Amino acid sequence: MSVKILTDTGCDLPVSILDALNIEIMPLLVYLDEEEYLDGQTIDHETFYRKMREGTVTRTAQIPATTLEKKFLSYKDSEDDILYIAFSSGLSGTYQTAVMVLNNLKEEYDLNITIIDSKSASIGFGLEVYYAAQMAKNGESLEEIIRKTMLHIEHMEHIFTVDDLEYLYRGGRVSRGAAVVGSMLNIKPILDVEDGKLVPLQKIRSRKKAIQRILEIMGERGSDLSEQTIAINHGDDLETALKLKEMIEEKYQVKDFIINYTGCAIGAHSGPGTLSVFFLNQLVK
């Protein structure tokens, strides 16, 4: 019996990796002026960020219970073990809904499905999925994949900055006053995800200094960075993401990177210009 990895678009992994590792993915919902789209499927990242810059109001929604039920039932005759690694319960209701749906279905069906709360977002979440899918491809057992995935969750670092506090205000992450004053003073906050929830770390004046501070935090928190896959994502600012990659390569001798857009479901709350880096504070063995 092999293990198949299922996830959702909160993981922000590139399609090339999803395809190469046979990862199945379900879309979160995003809305542009009340018109519904499937994250990464019925709207592309470039269009999404262009619409945001034009002033379109964006919001998001979790995966509907009916979609989860349909996906889970598609595995009812499968001989594989299915491991669904879900978007952080601290940022979305998808995990809780998935658990409820699965428990209800198990009253009638024998389903080999396990659900894990990633307690992570974007490619921090994506790295957990990436490592799990590599283990599955290598034939490791479900128990071993779960054990290592839980350690990846425990040791995953998310360090990021946003270019415009207005989007964090719209998402309820900062007050209107903080957003206005921060914009006036050119504040570029550095934020983190702890136990699945967004938390502020520092307030930095200027984007250049914020990026330099992110680089320093990697050294303070990271372990054996040169032996890791480092993930970087961006809110439609590939040029800056590539500059950060070069800085990390030079300072920490990192050779393996994953670089991608911040997906629509997360970008709706962080906005254009978001820049994030993800790494482990301890290697998992």
C-alpha cells in the first residue's frame, strides 16, 4: 500500500512540483468584487494582483464541505493511504471542516484518509507537503511520513514582510490607525506564523532594511541552512524575490530553492509586494 498526498492551494507550491510528485490539490475560494474564483485554477496570479492594484476588493473562503466530501469519496475504492495536509486551522476553517466531513463519511464508508493541520501558510506549508510527497515517492510508510511531517510543522519558520499595510487592515490583522500611520512612516513590518497564527515580529523603516533584517533572522533562527531547501514567495515581485535568493546564496551558501507567487488565497490578505522566506530551525531526521 502506497501513500498519496492531498493538499490545498494554501500551500503555494509551483505546478511543476505538484506534477512531479503526484500531489493532488484542492482550491480555496477567492472573490474579486463578489465574483467567485478557484484559487490558481480559474484565475491566474498575474491577473489577481493586477486587479488588486486597480482597487478591486478581495476576500477568501474555505473549501466548501461539499467539495471536501466529493474529494474524499473519490478515494473510497483506493488501496492507497491518503494523507491530507491542510491549510493552518489558525488561518482558515478548512481543516476543521475537513475533519468533520471525514468523520461523518466514516460512519458509512471505510476510508483510508488521515488529515493533518499544517499550522503553516504559503510555501512554509508547501515545504511540509513537498517533504511528505518526497517521502511518499520513496516508499516510506504512512506512520513515518506523519512522524516527520509533524516535526517539519514544529520546526518551520515563516518570515515575511508586506509592502502595504492597507491589505493587512482589510484582513483584520492591523487597526486602521496602525495602517495609516505605518504607511505615512514607510513602515514595513516583519511578521511570523506561530502555532498556525500570524504574529508581528518587528517594525522596520523602509523595504530595503526589512529585507536585510529578514536575511539576519534566517541566520539567527535557521540551522544548517546550506543543507535545506529554502522557499521564497512574492506578491507579484519576482525581481525582488530573485535578489533575496542571491543574498541568501551568498550569505548562507544555499543551493536549493523553491520560488513562487504568493497565491491568491493568501495574497488577498497580504497584498502585492509581499516577500516571504521559509526554512527550518532544525533539520528533521
